[in-house]
Amino acid sequence: MTALMWISHAERPLQIDELCHALAVQLGSTDFDVGNIPSMSTLVNCCQGLITVDKEASTVRLIHFTLQEYLSAHPDLFSKPHSAMAEICLTYLNSKQVKALSTAHSPDTRSMPLLKYCSVYWGVHAKRELSDYGISLALELLKEHCSQISTKLLLAHGSLYHDDYGPCPPFSGLQCASFFGIVKVVVALIEVGDSDINGGGFRGLTPLSLAAYNGHEEVTKILLGREEVNPNKADEWGRTPLSHAARNGHEGVVKILLGREEVNPVKPNIWGFAPLFYAAQNGHEGVVKILLGREEVKPDKPNDGGQTPLLFAARNGHEGVVKILLEREDVNLDKPNYWGETPLSYATREGHERIVALLQSRKAATPNII
């Protein structure tokens, strides 16, 4: 049943050795006992034909998609699976074998194959369900988070763009919990008071920026509820929490941030990109509408390259955003950037025919394709 829980609730397909290590973890033990690791044949036999090994990918999967459907339709088969998986991940990360791994260079993690999965996804499971015991395990891990190999692996994953081979950067427990959006752990860390709520050791990303980046509304509210928090503190590129939320289309977080009087809705980054640029560039229509509802937001104000939100939306083919911007009388359809390119020339060059027709119908200038 534990194997079925992992296979059906994991965030990605598990390698054979990953699953076997997950099944070998003993909760409460700081020593990972390799003697507990089951063989694959034992595991397959225990599951009585319900799982199979994809030999080409070396992953374990359920025998048929209808089994996944059945397990999803009967959640009572597993008791709080995400909480159990979070506890297993955290126990693994708190083991002396993992803590002994160096963060100075790219370590050999072959002896601990579940390490990367636990580092990247423990917080995903914990956000969904977390017991009191899981909270204590999380606090134990986050107590020395800056010196953990799990920190390095987390930051190397996805879109945080960290060099996997460089030294482990400063990344506090509060930053980590805010990144994952784990409300109970964020509250516990704030109460302990051993983390700087405005600290941005990793690329200037504060806990609030990290929560906003991933759209964690409840954590955003908690952080904004602290008097000492600076809601406009920018990262090393000048991006504020509002810019991060707008960039990723998190409408709820955008509304929460704009609910704070001191939040600046037009603060640009070091290249002159204001939150509206990010929303328009990525086609987030709801965020564009919210930002345009603020009097301070000027939709035709260019960035440092002379580019407007309309130009970004037209270049990237976001027809809905183009329509929203064109409804504003203070938007210049023909405004060029510093290289003489207009929204129409960009849309023409990129082959966005519907946007070209839309701009032309509004009497845009003749295309100037460079």
C-alpha cells in the first residue's frame, strides 16, 4: 500500500531505486538503514501485479491508467498520503547520511537516490497536508537550511536559475517555507523569530517575493500582516513582489499586494520593466485589467528600451491583452521603440495575423519590419 501511495501521489514518475529508498525510511530515525531497502522483485511480488517497471525509462508505474483512476476515486485507501510522504522526505533529508554530503561542489548522490526528489518536492507534499510531527521535522531541516545539500538541489531545480556546481547560496528557512507556501511552517518560523522577514540572501528574493512568485496567497497575507515587512523590497534585478506575482499571472496575490497602501504598482526593475510589462509580456489578461484599474499605472509608458506593454503583447501574440490595451485612449498604437519597431511591425514579423488585423483595423501605421 505504501508503494501504491508513492506511485499514485508522487509529483513525477519515480525511478526504481527512488521508490525502494522511500520504502526503506524509518520515521524518527536519523540513520538511514540500507538493510531496509527492498529488492525490486520483492516489491513487485508484494504489489501482486498492480505495478510494473518501465525498463526503458527505469521508472515504476501502475499496471494500467484505470488503476490510477480507481485510486483517485477512493482517497480513503490512503490515510493523509501527502502528509506521510512529506514526513518520509523530511526524515530522509534529516538523516546523517544526507547531512554528511558536501555542498561545496557537485556531490556524488548515487548512494542516496531519493535525495533530489525529497529536496525538490517535500514542500509540495507538505503544503497539501502536514502533521504536527511533519512540522517538527521541517523545522529541524530548516534550522540549518543554508548548509544543506537539499537547499542546493532545490535552487538548482526549475526556474530559480542557480548553478548546481557553485557553492550553496544563503537561503533561509523562512525563504524556503515561503517558496513552498507552507502556512504552518511559515507561522512557526516567524514565531521563533530566527529569520529576517525581509532577508534576501538568495538573489535578493525576500520571503514575500518568493511567496508572490509562486502564487501563495495565504502566506502572502501572513507576511504582509507583519509591520516590519517591506512589501516593495526588490531583488537584485529590481523586481518587487508585485512584479513577481504579475509576471506569473497570480491574480489573487496581485490583489492582496495592491491592498497594501504602500505597495508601488509602477515600480520598475533595473531595465525599466514595471509590473504591467510582465503581465502584458506573458499574456495575463486578468492581471493587466487589475493593474490598469490603478490610476498610477500609465499603459503607454515605455521601458528603458522604448518598448511599451502593447509592443510586448503584440510581439508575443497575446491577442486578449492587445484588445484590453487598445480600449485605452492613452495608448499609442504606433509608438516605436528605440529601434523604430512598432507593435504592428512586431506582430507582422512574428506572424500573429489576428493581432495584425486588429491593429490595422485601429488605423495603425504601415508595418516597419526590421
